[in-house]
Amino acid sequence: MVRAAPNTPKIGIVSLGCPKALVDSERIITRLKAEGYEIAPDYAGADAVLVNTCGFLDTARAESLDAIGEAISENGRVIVTGCLGAEESVIRRAHPKVLAVTGPHQYEDVMAAVHDAAPAPHDPLFSLTPPQGVRLTPRHYAYLKISEGCNNSCSFCIIPSMRGKLQSRRIDAVLKEAEKLVQAGVRELLVISQDTSAYGVDLKYAPYDWRGETIPTRFYDLARGLSSLGVWTRLHYVYPYPHVEDVIPLMSEGALLPYLDIPFQHASPTVLKAMRRPAHQEKTLEQIRRWREIAPDLVLRSTFIVGFPGETDEDFEMLLDWLRQARLNRVGCFRFEPVNGAAANDLPGVVPDEVKDERFRRFMAVQQDISKDLLQGWIGRNLDVLIDEVDDEGAVGRSYADAPEIDGAVILERETSLKTGDMVRVRVTGADEYDLWGERV
């Protein structure tokens, strides 16, 4: 075994925010390892600490500033990157002792700051990095980020101002990364970006060679390429553009997981217009109906915002009615929260917090009834289940209907002989509002 030299510089990592930020942290760690750095397991053993921040909501900004403060208190040598890093003045006002501040996905600037804080060892003996890079997720699944930034101008969002316009990665680079992940043992690829279905628009769908074939940098072609790798591929953050329907046959054929994460956000045309989102809820219901005709096992996940400025009782009732018709499988709900710099902050008709809370409770109650009813229909089905955890009480895994961290689980009681990453066939024996219980077939 090759061991690090006693004087090998060590960098601590604190990663906050969404899976897209997690991928940024993985890329930074891969660069660090490639240059011979070690990753410190705690503050005390680090020559410097890198805090990858989130800045989307005020609560996330506060969490990021708290994390920076904790790192300064425990270590003293702190480098800040990530979404909140785009607002250097905010960070330096709160924490003037930080060594450096960089914005999101500014990997070269991050590495330059690390070099200043703890010079690289420059010893090829320790520049050992696995070909698939270093990951912060379990070995059996990985996030695959296909682009940065976003071309949309949603009034509640400041992502374009923090991460810029859409910047798609070349399709050959994405598919080669996916191949390396699969070769390293990954059994599930989770495709992420700010707007997955817009992939390639900025590159004008430029073609590149992969496996002897010329493939356009385009949403459908990416899905087709990933579906050939023989592992689960799950699509997240897919806006419901018309061309999304092109990938549904891949799902019905079993090449792609029949799962779509689509941020509908609301159903009222008035609210959607204020959000600067497509305002045709009747068209989305028709889309959902067509998709389910093509792929009857399709699972849909989405997120919604209640209490958006100007949302009336009528708007909210329209949302609940849409939800009952759409019968989505997995749903998250957020109370509207002002985001510093977002256009929505200046909209009239601020909804009181107590009304937001009441609407949130009613929304979740409706969705719980829908989810419970849908999951009861799974009882008796046989499903492939990917195991995430095993302890002395049994195993917990996920079916194709469940993304890690955000969806439900499949619980296998007394199945203690399984290992994390196993794929097993399970008969569903029970269900509640969110989870399934089953036994191995």
C-alpha cells in the first residue's frame, strides 16, 4: 500500500447544497488527489479548509455563513467557493478572515487558492487518482452533471446570475465519464443539471464521436447513449418541453428508467406567469396522459411552491385540483421564500406566513392521500431493488421509482445477508404514504 508522506498537505472539505454542488466538490477533490493532496477527515488535521457553499435561499445562505464561521473557528485557514462565493462582499463582511473566495465551478481559481494556502507536494508518487475520479456518494450510484448554468429567467431564481447561462458539456465527454463510472462499479447514474432537457442548445447540438458513432450533443441522444451502458439511468430536472416525449419510448423498452423529475412549480396560469414559467397547465396534464400511455410504469416526481406573491385562494385551489388530476408519484413542496436578488421579491401580493403554512399543510395532505393510494397498487408486484443500507435488522433499498435522499425506500426486514450495491428481486408486501415493504423473491 502506498502511504502519504508525513508532510503531505491535507485539505478539509465541507460541501453544502444540492447534488450539482456535490459534483463540484467531487471534481475539486479529484484535482486535489491528482496533485498529491490528502483529504483531511476533520478540521484539526487540515492545512486549509474548503467550504463549498449554497446561496439559493436565505436559509441556505445562513447555513453557508455558519459553516464558514465554524471552519474559521476550528481551523482558521478557510477558502470559500460555490454559489454564495459569487457574492464575495457578503462573505467578507461576515468573515473577513477567509483566505480566498471563488464563485461556482471556478475550479482553476479554487486550485490557485489551495496552492497559496498549502503548496502542492509535486511528488508523482502520491498523485494517484482512480480513473473515474473521487466521489462523495456511495460506490453504487453517482451523479452525472451534464451542464452548468441556465437560460431560463424564473422570477424566484438567481441561478443564472450565480452560475451563468447554459454551458453544456460535449456529449462524448459526458458519455466517457459515464463509462468510467460504470467500469468502477456504479450501478445507477443520476443525470443532473439546471435544465436537463435544454442540453446541447448552446452548442447547437454539435456532433462528436463516441464508440465509433457520430452523436449530436442533444437530450435524446444523451439518453440513448447512457441507456446502452447497462445500468440504471435516472433523469432529473427535466423541463417539460415537447421533445421530452422522445425519450419516453426508451423508458417503455426498459433501456432507461421510467422516471422523470420535472419541476412543474405550480398549476395556476396567473402564478406561472408571475414565476415566468410556461403557463399551460392543461397542456402538461395532456403531456402526462400521453407519456403514461407510452410507458404505463412511468413514475413522475416534481416540486411546487405555495405562497408565491399574488397567489390567491382560487390559484391555490386550482393547484390542488391539478394535483388530484395529475396523480404524481413523488412530490415535494416549498413555502415561498424570498431570495436575495430575485425579481419575485418585488412582486405585489405578499402572502402571510400563516397562510403559506396552512396551504403547505393542505397541499401535503392531498399528496399524501395520492401517494398512499398509488403505493397500495404496488402491493403484489415484483421489483428490482438496489440496496443502499444493511444492518442487523435488515436492508433498505430503492426501486426504479425512488431517487436517493429525496424519494421513498423499499424495506426488507431480516434480510441481513445482503450487501450495499446488491440488486435483488423483491415482491412488495406492504406500503404506507412514502415507503414499500417487501420480501426477496
